[in-house]
Amino acid sequence: EHEFLPFQIGPLSATARIRFEADVAWRAPGVARGRGSLDGLPDGSVVWTVPVADLTRLASWLVDEGPGLLPVEPPELLEALSDGLRAVVAAHE
């Protein structure tokens, strides 16, 4: 219960929602590690609602944990993920 995920280190400042697509929904409990809440959807996907200290770190973490994990909200998380992916592409052009 004292283990934080990398994006939870520091003062919690936001709540994020992450969607696990149906084909990887089985991973949700292990990835969430008891943090936040998991809600199953009729299509077999799972939405994870989790407190976050650093949205940029969460965006990076999503890339490491993906595919099949999709940010839903807040909009700043989607922006951080897009910015990070654009930076990676630009560095490899």
C-alpha cells in the first residue's frame, strides 16, 4: 500500500482516466497495482481512474506500458502524450 507508481511521486494534482482496450483488459489489475479504480465496460474494455502527480511522467509511462492503453482524460494528458511522441519522431527524422 506504500508503493506509488512513477507518475504518483509528489503532490497529487490531477485525476486521469486510462482505457485498457478489450484485448489487454486482463492486464488492468496488475498494472493498476491497487491504485485508483477499475471499471469494466460492456465492450470488454476497462477504464482506470487514478490520481496523478505528473501528467508528463504518466504519458511516458503509457508508452512504456502500451499498446492498448489509451489516455481518456484530462486533456492535458493527451497533450503531453502527443508532445512527447512528436519529440521522439523529430529526434529520429
